[in-house]
Amino acid sequence: MNRRDFFKSAFSMGVGLVGASALKPLYANDEMKEFRGPDVPDVDAIKVSERCYSIPAMGPHPTPENFGMFSNPGFIVTSEGVVVVDTGSSVQIGEMILRQIKKVTDKPVVKVINTHFHGDHWLGNHAFVEANPNVEILSHQDCITTLKNGADKFWFDFMQSNTNNKITGTVITLPNKTFAGGEEFTLGDTTFKIHHFGKVHTSSDIAVEVKNDKTIFMGDMVMRRVANMEDGSYLGSIKALDAVSKMDLKNIIPMHGTPDDMKLILEGKEFMETIYNNVAELYDEGLSDFEMKPIISEKPFMQNVASKWPGYDSAIGKFIVVAIKEVEQNMF
């Protein structure tokens, strides 16, 4: 069997070459390009502030129709180059991000930052290494550790499954440098500050503040979407969002939902407080999760605000279950 027939056979059986080295891309020659997923259509970047841009998601959840483009990658244009915040769910999305950057500036990408380990925030790293093998890709150490412990393969498989294999060709490419939180650095005319508040949406969350623009990229620490909370903490989220609410900011850029002002932070904090505080009270009364759900759903904030967010109906029950676990953990 020649090499072409071998790869056709492998892919027809659903065999993914996930374990391949990121140093040698899967489609390193024209023959291999036959076995990659389709290109992602261009989504123009939205200018949020003088330096900061956000590329809107194509939907609230990963599907074959949106190619897994369900988060909002962002970038900051400085006088010395571009800093990218999150790279999407695939090499194809990463390539699309690079095309949008080129519409805005001819400056090179000098840093990539992954806000946490969920796959829609780092699987596109491959495209940036393809464009520049020496590019810095930074995250919190917990992000790298979690990915190396098996989350990398989990998230690749998750995105493949939910997109009907449209991320094929993506090589798992992990961050190569770390932030601990608290770092402040300058690139040309732009000053950045990195924030790590502890366990929020995950243990590895970092936020990227662009001080000149009074703008912050929040990752998934706040969003107008009811999604995955199983890796996070309600109390950690409340504490983090309270800290951000006291910062001098004009623009909040979430990775799900649209950019906004401080209202987004305040709504996110109230959402977490409404669930956690009510769960703690109802737990003391001996109620089960399915008994709690209608009571919490009747709260004014849930009815008037949160119930309109994508994922509310399908995920609110799970959010309550996760809150119960955290209440129980905090009892001891």
C-alpha cells in the first residue's frame, strides 16, 4: 500500500493523527492537504477600542455548520506587533484569524495568549506556529499541566465529534511559555497586565488587560451564556468578578457573547451569586437539585436576564448540581 492509499484508508476509518508532532504539520506537503478539514469562512474583526479587536463567534455551540467557531478570538495591535488572545478550535480557525489580522495591519503576530485549557481557546495554536515557528504561546502553567494530563486529546476529540471532523489537519500545539498572573509588560506603545484570580471558570484562567485602552479580555470568566461550569468555582467567580468590577475599565471582551462595559461583569457576578447563595440556602433546608431548580428559576434575575442567554434551558440544572457540590465541599 502506498502512502496515499494508507492515509485514505486511515481517514476513512476515522483514524486521527492527533499524536503527530506539532513540529511537523500534518499537511506539510500538497498530498497531505487532501486530508484536512475545509477552510473556515472569513468573519471580520470588530474594533472594540483603539488597539483591541474581537472576531465574533458563528454560533453559541460547536456544530458542523459553524466549523466549531463558537468563541470570540481577539487581538491587540501594538506598534511592535500583534498579540492574539485565544486561537479558536482548529488550525482552520487559526488561519482565518490570521487573515482577519492582515485586513487590519501588516504587523506580525509576536505573542499568542491562551486564556485557559478548553479546546476552543487553544486548538488554533497550530496555525500560528505554522506562520511563525518561533512565536511565543503563553498560558498559565495549570493550562499546560492539564492539557498534558490528557485534556489535549479530550478537547481534540470533542471538537472533531461536534464538527463532523471539520478540524481534521489540526495538530495539538501546546503553549510554550507561562504567565503566573500579575505580570505587566510593554510592547511598543501598549502596556499589558495579566490577571490570574485563582479558580474561576477553570484553575488556569487568565485575563489580559490592555491598560492604554482600559480594555480587558476576560476569557470565559464572564459571558452571556450558560455553559460549562464543571471545571470552575462559584465563589472563585464571584471573588474574581468583584475584583474586576473595581478596576478602571471601559470595555469588557468575553470569549462568548458580545463586548460590553462593566454591566457585563456585574451581570455575571449576580448570576453566580443568585445560583450559589440560593443553592446554599435551599441545601440547608434539605431540598434536592430538582426541587431547587424551579425555585431558583423564579428569581427575578434569572427570569429577566439569565433565561435569555444561550444554553439556559439545557444547562441550568447542571449548574445547580455543580453548585451543590461546591456547597458540600465548603462545609468541611
